[in-house]
Amino acid sequence: MVRFASLLVVAVFTPVVGFAQVSGDKLYAAKCAKCHGTEGQGVATQYDQPLTGERSVPQLAKYIAKSMPPEDPGSVKAPEAEAIAGFLHGAFYSKEARERNKPPRVELSRLTVNQYRQTLGDLVGSFRWKNHPEGKTGLKGEYFTGRNFTNDKRSLERNDGQVDFDFGTEVPKDSKISAPDFSIRWSGMVAAPTTGDYDFVIRTDHACRLWVNDDRKPLIDAWVKSGTDTEFQGSIFLVAGRHYLLRLEFSKAKQGVNDNNKGKPIPVKPARISLAWKPPGQAATVIPARHLAPVTTAEQFISSVPFPPDDRSLGWERGTTVSREWDEAVTEGTLQATAYILKNLDDLAKVKPGQADRAAKIKAFVLTLTERAFRRPLSDAEKRIFVERHFDAVKDEPEAAVKRALLLVLKSPRFLYREPAGTPSGHAVASRLSYMLLDSMPDEGLLRAAAEGRLAKPEQVRAEAERMLKDPRAEAKLMGFLNHWLGMEHHGELSKNPERFPGFDPALVSDLQSSLDIQLRTLLRSPTADYRRLFTSDEFYLNAKLAKFYGAEVNGPEFVPTKLDPGIRAGVITHPYVLAMFAYNAESSPIHRGVFLTRGILGQTLKPPSEAFTPLPAALHPKLTTRERTDLQTSPRNCQSCHAIINPLGFTLEQFDAVGKFREQERDKPVNATGSYVTRTGDTATFRGPVEFSKFLVDSPEAVDSFTQKLFHHLVQQPLRAYGTSTQADLSLAFKNADYNIRKLAVECLLKTVTIPPTAGVQAASRKNEGS
């Protein structure tokens, strides 16, 4: 039986036909319920999927009038279709109806995997000094005469953008080196753009060694060489959004007559040296200057323990599930962090072996660490439980007390859950802000603001949020969002048919990734950070390799803004990397591209296909274009409920082939890139190619709403409507009033959440774990 509350909506949608009103609920019961169920729950033998989605009433009415019922499409007349659409939209189809029937709530949430790693790193790092790149790039290069790195032998100090030199058999220019043997030390920081295993590669004929995030043990040590190796490699796990110390030393030995060579001169080896890396999922390339900084920093603790992936079933990462595998990973991470802290205990606690008050200072260190781990001051009872009793139990063994305390603290719900406390406070606001924007614990400035009561007013919260946006971790989180919005975050290896697309190799793919990365970062860092530029920019960052492949002109390896196919491309949806990702090995894919545009950009919900299908091979239809084959394959009525939206959007990008190159013809036919979309007001918008479509997206309320909703979910990791039914509209309006500044929208998302009290579930969990 249909819910009574749902029937209240029907009166609005009862058009007059002649002299009789059309009752939407009765029409639905007569014409639709046998397949979809009385409450849209689905019928196992007919259509077993719930009747839910994102279409508006006019969009639904048009679809029903055109396609329903399947056995007699078009038999439902327009007034009846409008009445049915109005009824089911208000009863169970729309998001509002679903949330009315089962209201969303703020859920108890643990740290996600990324938040866990970031928090552990910052917890340990809070006891060490930290440096900031402050916009500087490259590495500090120091050039010395001879093999010893002593001040009296330094002949040159300069900034080198990247390490990729061939000095030949001469000394470096401008160095004033007075001997044939010389050495160079490069130092600074390296920033990880993504999280994962990085392979660092040194190529040289001479002695070298490299330190990354550890100034005691080299990652690569070829200082004393044997054999003829010229390439040396080391791997390390790095977390995105952080800067790690880096030092590279190179030495060119004197070469000449050798007695073991019977007095004959040894051929002089050219003094070549390059420092490359292979980021996760990319090809090896010389580390660009933009990922380097000429200032150094302290070593960081990075947890490399593998975790099961976080739940993404709602479209964003959520820490709402706890499994045995997750608990085991946390235990292993706790042991790893505890071992690291014990190994570096004197350094972190600022004490020396044999110091008279060493035990007292170590105890004070553990107390401070515990407060930082819990993101708030401790009560007297908590001090006793988590710190004091352990030092009382093993008075003469501070290391044992530290180990006992850390194992309890790092496994506590107060550390693993973001808001286990039941009473909202300044520290709770600080924690929310920090995890939403940095995916980590509050920094010293935020904790100080909380302690001083400076997070009680919206303007105070806004000021802290704007300060935090300058942190590299905030940029990493916003970059993660943009890649998620574009569907780029979980793609595997990208390869294409080598016969069809010679030159599309792993190195070019890595350059494509870098091109898109630079374009997105440049936008985020610009003063306006204008969302609309994502659809209107006619410049793409290309180097010489990409320019040659895609038909532009660029000299050199640096990425520079370049007009590519002027008047044809518009914005990131026409970036070659995005286009290549949403395509097959040898052919374009209107379906993949259409799904991306429908779900990712316009925010429409699409149900999975009722059955898997294999695309029609081009070889079986040699005279059909990709568009024609797509129309042929998706023509059955059961496909059209989704493909009536997907295909016309995907067709707008058909002027670009499987690698994102522009084409005017396919199969000796002009490419047809016309497309259309039925808006939620019921109007049909038509486009001739990507430029017109991009202009439509700039002005589309649906695209704006989708962007704001996705950003909110990415930052807050909670259902948007759990914070009020007007939240979506408020955010979209604030976005418009801020001239579509993405950074300002992020701040508005945060302000929408910091005054919301914790849920009953959070309070109950806190009480249950009290004193554990």
C-alpha cells in the first residue's frame, strides 16, 4: 500500500483531461505497479530494480510518454504521463522522497585509510621541526672541487630546477672548479602528488647516493661502485600532499693513467647525472622542478601498512565499516608507529641518555602525544588511564611505559574515531575542520584557536579555514576531489592499439597525466579558482612530446599553456587524457563518455545495465561509424531508459578518437557530434559539438548542483541532506555569489557542518567506550 505521506504530493500533479481529473496514484497502480511494485520497490519477474533516480518530473513525464509501457510505448498520453511522473516522483522516486521515507543522518565515522596515515604522520611530526616550500621550486645545488663536501672546497651554490645534466668531460660551467674531479650535492624536498610506492632512479657513470625521508640511511647507495652499472634504483612508500627531505650526492673521480692498465689512459667517462622517479601508475621521468623545493625538512613517519579499501558505495570515501581485516591493519599500524617512536624516543621527547629528569620528560611527552592523538585536553581520569598508570607500573623502564601507553592510545576509539566526545566544543570544531580540509589532526594554530575559544563564530571558523587552504594537504584533498569528479582516480593502466596509434606509449601517457594535473593545480592556485574555467579554458599544458603527437607547436620538455585545436576543444572534458580514458583500445566510446558526463558532470543517477554486453566490433560493421554502431546496439527498449540520456551526451565528443585526437571523418563519413539533453525543467537542449556543450554546462544549474554536492561529500564524508533540506540550495547559491570560486565553496561546505551536534550514535559509542 502506498504511503499516505506520498499521496499528499499527488494533488499538485492532477492535470485536467476534458472534465475529469487524472489521478496519478490510480494511473500508476493501473499501468505501472505490475512491473515496478506498489511503492516502486521492483517486481522480481518484471523489473526488479527500485524505481529511484535523479530525473525531474518533466524529465520523467517525457520519458514515460515516449517509452512506457514497454509492450506498447507511446500509449500513455502526455497528461497521464505528467500525473504518473508527479505521483511517483513525490512518493518514492526522488531523493527527497527517499530521504523522507528514510531520513539521512550524520553517521559515526572512523578515520579513513588516508586520514589514518596522515594523522599518524602528523602526530609524530608535531614533535619535529617543519619547513615549507613557500612557492619555491627546484633543489639547492652545491658544487665542490674534489670529492669532499667541505666549505673550503665549495665553488658554486645555485638553484637547479631538476637534476638532468651531462657535463661531458669538462667541469660544470660557472663553478670555478679547479680540478678534473668534482662533486655536487643537491638538497631540498620532494612532494608526492599521489599516495603509493615511488621508484627513484639515478642514472650516472660515477659515484652517487640518495636519501629520501631519512637522512641517516641512503635509499640508493652507489658511492663505492663495482661493475659497469649506470642505473640505480630504490623504492619508498609516500603519502600525497606532503614534502619529504631529499639529498643527492654525486662525485666524478679523477680519471687518467692507471698502473693496472699498463700505463695506458683510461677512457674518461662523461659526467652524466639524472634523478628520475616512477610515481604510482606512471612511467619513469626526470623529477620536474614543480615537485621539488630547495629547502629541507625533518624526517616524517609514514605508515606503509596495507589496509582494506574504504567503502565508496555512496560515491565518496566513508569510514563507516569495521572489519577484521581493518582491525588487524590498525593493530599492525599501531605496532609500526610504536616501534618508530621508541627508536626515536630521545629525539622526539627532546632528552638525552642518562639525563636526570629523562623519565619525567618522557612521561610529559607521552601526555602531550595522547592529547594530540585525541585532539583535545585530557580529563584527570583519562590522564590516569592512558598515561600515569603505565609509568607507575614500570617506574624504572620508561621505554616499557611508553610502549604500553602507545598501544592503548593508538588503538583507542578516541584516536580512531573523529568525534567520539559527546559534547560539542571548540576542539570538536577544530577536529571537524581539519579532517574535512586536511584529512588529518588539527595543527598547532587550530588547537590554539580552540583552546582560546576562537572557533565559536562563523567568521572565526572562516578565517581558520582560509588559512588552512594554504596547506599542501588541502590542495591535495581538492585535487583528489577534481580527479574524482572527472572519474580519473581509479583508472588502471592506459594503453591503446599500437598499430592504430604509434607513439602512444607509457611515457606519453605519463605526460598526459602531468598535463591534466598541472591544468587542475593551476586553476586551484589562481586567485579566482573559477569553476567555469573547467569548461571554457581553451589552453592545455603541453610539452614538445605531447605537442608533436597532438599537432601543436611547443619546444622543450617544459609544460606550457598551449592552444590545441582552437575553436574545437573547450575545457577539461576535451582534455586528451580524459578523452583517452573514456575510450576503447582502438575506438572512441560514446557510452563511456556519456556515462561520465551524465553521472560525473550532470549528477544523474544511472542504474547498472540489466545484463553485461560486449561492444559491437568495428570489423563486423566496417561501414558503420562508432555513433551508428552505438545506436544499433542500444536500440532495444530496455536499454533506452538510460541510453536515451547517455548516448546524446557522449556523441558530443565524437570528434575525438580513442587517444583524444581531433578528427573530422570516420569511415569516410563526416563525424556527427550533435547531441542533446532534457533538462530538469523539461526543456531539450541541443548542441553541435563540445564547445556548445561546454557553454551549456557553464550555465547549467544541474552541473553546479552536482559539483557542489560532490565537493561536500568529498570533504565532509557524510550525506549532504543530513545537514538540512536546504543545504544543497544554500551551497549552490553561495557558490554563485562567490563567482564560482572553488576554494570559497570548500569553506562554505565546512561552515555548513561545524555547528551540527554529534548524532546519538556518536554519543552512544563514546559512552560505551568510556574508560576503555
